[in-house]
Amino acid sequence: MIGVCKEYLIQKLKDAGIKSKIHTSMKTLTRSNESHVGAVIFEEDKLVRSGSKTIYKDERGDKRKRTKIFDRDLSFGVVIGEYDDSKCEGIFEKFIALLEQGILIDGNYTGIEFDEAQWIDENDDILKAKVAVRVLVTFKGGLYKDTAYALMSDLEQTIEQKEDAYGDE
């Protein structure tokens, strides 16, 4: 899930107008000498036990139960740096507009939310950019376990076999 989310954000940054290499670690970001910069930095993986259940039919029509074992929130810090205020704001607004409300990961819907943006000027940051913006993007998904329901005919057959084994009493 982490890799899919990171690649999704990298692609959205490229689509928004980041032309240079997009950094994926603080180490490479701080070493960067570029004023036009983009980064997707993994922040946190939060797991909380869940027990919610959903009943559905798979593509063959078999009834199945999906249990959500954990709620999982993955957070990434997205950084956009530019040499011009208006260019930075333009890329940021395009990036936010490109983010969907959610995506499908392994057939499961994962919501996308973001926190407030933090604007940083050249005097407050280690980046070479004149202005930068950082926003925390959170993917809200889960870890699931699927189980199949037994068919009624299978259960009846099992009961009949047990009755034959015990005989008439």
C-alpha cells in the first residue's frame, strides 16, 4: 500500500508541473541545490484494530464476508518548492485539484485527505527554493480478510453423513 500511495503522489506532482527529480527522502531533499523542487516523504503508518464486516458477492456470484482487521492511515509530506511565489502557488493548486477523493488499492477503496498547507519562505527553510509549501496527505484505508460462506447443500450433506454414522437412536 505504501508503494502505491507514494507512486500516486509522485505522478500527481509530475502532472502538476514538477519537472525535476522528485525526492522521496529528507536526506536527498536537504542535499538538493535546486530551486524548483518536489518531494514525497513518508511520515507515518497508523494502525487501529477494527472489526467491521461487509457481505458481498464476488465475480462468480459466491457470497463472501470481508472483515476489516485494521483501519490503516498512511501519511506523506508533500513539498513543492519554487523560485517564484506565483509559480509555487500555481503548482500547489494544480496538485490539490488533481487529487481524487479516493483510489482503489487491491480492490479496496482508500480515501485521500489532506491537512493544512504550511508556506515557508527562503529564510525559514534549508531548501534553496525562494518559497515552498508543505502539505500532509493521508490515505485512509485498511487491512482486510475475506472468507467464503459455505453453501447450504454442503452443510446438509455434512449433517446427513453424521446422522448415518450415529445410526437411529
